Amino acid sequence: MTSTTGTVCPHCGWPDGAEPYQVVSRHSTAAGSTVWTRCACGSLQMRVVDARGMRVVSRSRPADSAQKSPCR
């Protein structure tokens, strides 16, 4: 997974600030919560929600890209 500081998904352009395409899981933390989401392109994202707001801190490649990878 790669870290991100962008405002849109680099794979499909889905805005990071928009409602997640799909929420996979949500976990409370001492500072707020961690939300695992799936983007419209299939990329898995880890979002941190705390007093500073929401930000995507990590994301994978889209699901189809992983299946076509020669490094499996």
C-alpha cells in the first residue's frame, strides 16, 4: 500500500473527500477512528478520522491491477 497526500484517487479520480464508495470496516481509536473503505475502482483505502478531519493515509492498487501483476 502506498501513502497518499492527494485529494483524489490516483487510479480513478474519485474524490477523497466524497462519501466512500463502500465502507469495509470501522474501528474506534483513542484519537478518533480508522475506516477501511473500497474506492469505485476497487482500491482499498485506510482513512483516519480525528480532530483534524478525515484523510486517506494509505491505499492499494485497484483490484484488477493486482490480479494482472506479473509479480505474484
